[in-house]
Amino acid sequence: MNKVAQSGFSMLEMLISVAIMATMASILFPMAHYHYRQGIMTQYQAQAEYFLKHARIIAMEKGRNVSFCQKNISGQYILELRLRGSAHSNVCSGEVYRTLPLSSQDGIELVTHLSGYYDPRGKYQGGAHDNLCLHNHKNHLRFTLSAYGLAESKGTGVCP
């Protein structure tokens, strides 16, 4: 009688392969999610920094006071850049020049304490502790506005 040679994988070999792939997936998926969230945080940080620096340039180009106004509309943070008529008007008054939408669905929160404005010379007129802070409950980045610049500080946890 002739024996036919069998080829292929046994059931045990297949189960071991599936177990190895499942173990690798259980390690890789949380890491991928962490890096995705860090990428979103980095993107929002870059947008916020650009937005704050751009406000100073707009104030000097337009020769007008420029302020910031934060709104929260149905779970989305919106930071508005507003062209103001006078230094004594409300920070949320004036013409909206540009907006920066930040979705809270990405797990990132925006905390602002911006009561001042950039004057036409590009000098920030406001409180000593005016800042914008982004956090994802693990890390935060805070931009502090001062008379002639923007300081950046990083830390762990939520915004102080």
C-alpha cells in the first residue's frame, strides 16, 4: 500500500500561531492608541501656539487691538481671535477674525485665562497670569502671555 504524504499545519501549530498573534496584538493596540493621542495633543499644541503668535502679528498689521474669546459649543472648544475697537471693550466683543476649533472628543481639554489683548504695537496688555493650557489628563502644556512674548511650560496631570 502506498502512503500519501500529508502537508499543511496541524491544529496545535495553528493554535500556537493564533496565541502568539493575540499576545502581540494585546501589546500593540494600547501602544498605538497612546501614540495616536499624543499625536493629537501635539497637533493641538502646535495650532494653539501658532494661533497665539499669529494674534500678535495681526494686531501689528491691522493696527487694532486683538483679543481672545473662548466658547464651548456642544462639546467643542472654540477659541476666537477678535479685532476690537477699543482697549476698554469686552474681550468677546468685536469682529471675529479667525477661529481655532478643538474637539473635546479627542480627550483634550482647553483651559484659558485670557483677559487681555494685543495692542497695535504687539505688546500684550493683560494680567500677569494670562495663559492658555491644553491637557489630556496625563500631560499639559501651558502658554503664558506676557508683555512681549509667549512662554511655554510642560508638566504632568491637568492644567494647574
